[in-house]
Amino acid sequence: MSAENLEKMTKDVCLQIHGITFGYSSKREVLTRVTFDCAKSGIYAILGPNGSGKSTLLKCIMQLQHASAGAVLFNGESLMDKSVRELSQLFGYVPQDCSTNFPITVFDRILLGRKPYIGWNPTDYDLDMVEKNICMFGLEPYALKYVNELSGGERQRVMIAAALAKEPQILVFDEPTSSLDIKHQIDVMKHVRSIVQEKSIIVLIAVHDLNLAAQYADQVVILKKGSVFSQGAPGTTLNKENIRAVYDIDVAIYKRGDVNHIVPLES
């Protein structure tokens, strides 16, 4: 993309994904010209069936994978020009796989989230952030336990706490509630919502659960075969026609207030 075209992109949005294309070979594109904008803060749910490119898109945005075409800008600056340290300070990331292969306590794993800011020794502020996030996610009983001794859901909460301890400007979740029971799913999403409101950050969240997206997302981006099929407010975008076209299923939709509740129908 030319500098002239970049300058033409609107300046009233914080994160801009423009024309992102990615493939593991020249014959198979995983993402094709993906474009959408994120405003100053909010929860943006990335939806789509398996293989639609959700995880790959998140990695391209964070520069963990490099797009063959397109641009990602934050506050008008290209992320492709940022150093690893700058990107690490900008993003908090919770991957699908929260397993760890080395012995580390819950406290130290969350402290590791502060790594982009820590010098020789952690400051009192760093330690306070760790303790705050331990309490936020109910991890006090596990603080001195090893992460690899915890259940999948407990490990996932540790990873989310570590990502938030970094105080990122953009928080990226890849299926953050997949290992959590329904109570902790709601707890995590409520915490994320409160942080968005308090800190004015952007949250990108790839999810399969359409009802979770309908309840908590400010905007949804629906991918189909690596391209943006539809995007907008969940109340209007998560409709029967779009769901049928993308997921090949029929659904019933019930409204409670402004929130859609989606129920799959047997064919």
C-alpha cells in the first residue's frame, strides 16, 4: 500500500485492518483482502466456522505471521514497522493452547506478563498489578502452585490474568472461554467488559459461541472462507440469513432486550 493511500485512511479509528491477505503457499490463501476498522475501544468478536481464518487473522494483526498484502495500523502508524518490544507492549495475547511445558508458579507466570516493562527487578507497581489480577480472577488459592498442575480452565484464567497484567492497548483472545465452565465464562467476559470501559482498550476475540458474541461484543466480524462476509452490530449482523449462509444451519432467534439469543434448529 502506498503512503498516499495510507494517508487517505480515516483517522477517527484506532486500529485499521486493510486488505490483509495471507497464505501458506501461493496456491492456497487463508485470508483474502480482510478489511475492517476498530474504534477507540470496544469488544470486537471475530466469528466464522472452523478453517475460516480467525486465528490466522489475529496472528497477522499482531505481526506473529506476516501478511503477503495489506496493512495494519494503530493510531495511524503501521505495525509492520514496530519492534518486537513495541508490539509486546501494545498487545496482550491469550492463545487457544494455554499449556506450559516448564515449571512456573501462577504468580511468576502472571508477573511474566509484565516482561516488556521490567528492568533488572520488578517494581512495586509490577507486583501490585500481579496481585490485582490474581484477585480479579479468583486465583488466590493457586498463586504458589505450578501452572502445569492446574486444570485447563484454571490455566486459561492464569493466561488471561497475565495478558491483562501487561496493561495492553489491544487485548487479543483466541477462544478465551473454550475451557471454562459457564460461570467462569461469564466472569471472564464481565471482567473484560469492565476493563474496556475503565481503560478504553480494544479487545479482539475469536469465538465459536454466537450467543457469547451476541451478549458481550460491540461489533462482530463474520469470516467465510478467509474473507469478511458481514460485519456490524451483533443485534443486526447475527441474523438468520447470515448464520445460514456462513454456518449452513437454520436457527431460531429470540430477543431479550437488545440481545439476540440464537438456538440451532434440527434439519
